[in-house]
Amino acid sequence: MKSNFEFLSDHFPKLAILGNLAEDYLKTDGNSCLMKLSLFGETIVSLMIEFDNIELPEVENTQVNKLNLLKKKGLISCEIDDVFCVLRKARNKVEHEGCNSTADAMILLKMAHHLGIWFMQIYGNWTYEPMEFVLPENKKQVSNYEAMLKEKEDIIVELQKNTARHFPVMTATGTERALRVKIATEQLNLSGAETRYIINEQLGKAQQSQSLLLQKHPAPKRPKPEHCQMVNGFNHR
């Protein structure tokens, strides 16, 4: 069975192998799957900045700031930013919450697939027609499973060492790039489950922010009215 990310292999081999590894880990190691998906998103952001020769800030060169920079340049919309954000948070879930959810990994794997298509249609092949996502099989049943994982992990290491590009990239003017971004974004087709996942993540962030705000600035205690008196354990007015 072919990987859902094989379409990236000619243009963006690192993305192809990261997506493939996430598939391999999906049903056996949710943590590793989520980490690969987070790295998948980070790699796309780095490639976009490289391809369009965007100058990075000298300080606080974080993923969040990179995304904000791409938004200011008009290279990502709010919808795409939402996908990047949930993939970025996947790493936090693993590192700080010990998340090992196969259900989360499956939804994020599908979103990474959408993101890969979007990226391909902007920087790789403007006329690319995507294939439908197919549920990955359980690779644990493969006899040489561990050796297969190690081989792919080693490929990623080698690709990271070799910074020179040996694959085609669609060059474009600022106007052309903006047009390709608009067209690819309009073709983004998240499922209802994927959209709900994003909304739930945003609601969770809002609730967390409100909780932190209340911890810093607790609401004042409501004074008891002077005319209330305690009689036999009950308040009487």
C-alpha cells in the first residue's frame, strides 16, 4: 500500500518521509506519530520562508512568530493558520501532557495530508490533482517493522544534513504566489470532524486563558448584605 504522502516525494522528499513515518507510527506509537506531524508542519513553514526569501527576525525566531510573519506577507490565511496551529500544539501535548491518542493522531494525520496538498499546489505543482486519503494499514504486522522505521528515521537525518536542494520548486512573483495561495486555500476541504477538532482546540485555549486571567485577577468576594442575619444556621432577611 502506497503512502498518502508519496505525492510529495519528487518535490519535497523530507515532507514525504515525515508523513510516511507518521502513518507507520499511527497505530503503534501515538506519541511518535504526533511528533512527526508537528515536524511536518514546522518543515513546511521553514520551506515557505526559504522559497520566498523571507527575512527572519533576529530574536524569538519561534514557530508562532514565523507563522505571524507568513500571515503578514499574505502567504497563509486564517484557515491554514488553524491547521498549522493544531499541528504545532501536537508536540506540546506529547511533551507536556503525555498525549498518546490514536484518535487525535488520525485526525491530525488527515489534516497534515490536506496541508501537504495545499503546499504542493503552491510551491510544487500548480495543477496537482490530489488523491483521496486512504486509511493507513497497521505496519506493526510487517516482519521488519523496527528496521523499516530506523531506515526512514536515518533518511530524515541525512536530508537534514544536506541543505542543498535537488528538487524542483515553482518560482513565482509576489502576485503570482498570492494567487496560488488563494486558489489552493479555496480548494481546502476539511471534514466536519477536522473542523470540530480545530474549534475544540480553540475553545480549550480560550478557557485556559480565562482560567489564567482569573488566577492573576480573582473576582472580588461578594459582601454579605448588612440586613442578612444568621438564625438557626439559616440566612434570614
